[in-house]
Amino acid sequence: MSKEIKATTRTLADSLKAAMTMGDNGVAVTAPDWYEKNLPEGLTIDQRKQFQSHDSAVMAAQAVALGELGLPVMQNNTALSQISTSLSVGSDTIATDIVREYQHGKQTINGHVISSYTANAAGTNRGELAAAVKHVRAMADDLLTGGAK
């Protein structure tokens, strides 16, 4: 039996749908204040912005630290095409890769930095994205293919 979407997710999804406008170009635009209005009780947007500001600084610092520590290793080991690191941010992850050589159009970039912040569902919402994906795929099978796979 498939896992049902939790009531909390359903409530947030319904609120998001009401705040979204779907364009003919396939891009849905959400009211800019939706996230702030739907924060958990006791959490303010200013608190969230403090975390975001700190995470942005950590991402930049991680790129600098990885470059300073790892580029000399790449220099001595020409077989290394990239160096990487990641760190836990609670249940989330901040990761940085530095690629030896990256082709961007006609330009070659040495030491191309790729940073990412990955939000991982945890705690009471663990597995909820998987239930949402299953729900969306079932809708797509019905609406886009008439139920054919």
C-alpha cells in the first residue's frame, strides 16, 4: 500500500496552490510572502534570514578553505580532476567541489567551484518527499497519458 501524504503536507500544498499562478510557459509564480506567512509558530523570517546569511558565509568559507587546502594537492597529483568536501548542517548538507578544468563555451575555467546546499527531509517529515513524488507520478500517469504507462 502506498504511503499517504501527511495532513501537514496537504495543508501546505493547498496553501501553496492558492498562492500560485500557473503560466502558459510552464512556470508557476508563488506570492512572495507565502514562505514567511507559513513558517512554524515561533519562528520568524528574521531568524530564518540569520541562518541563511550564516549558511552563505559558510559556503564561501568552505570554497576558500577547500581551494587553499586542496589545490596544492591537485597540483602535485595531475590525475585528480576534482576535489570535494561537505559538512552537515543539522540534517542538511553544504558541499563544495572544485573542478580542475571546466569548459564554459569557448572559455576554459581552471578551479571551477561548484557549491550546493541540500535540504534533506528529516524527523517527522522523513520520507514525505517520496510520498509526494509517488502522488505526482500517479497524477501524471492519469492526466498526461490517460493511465497508460
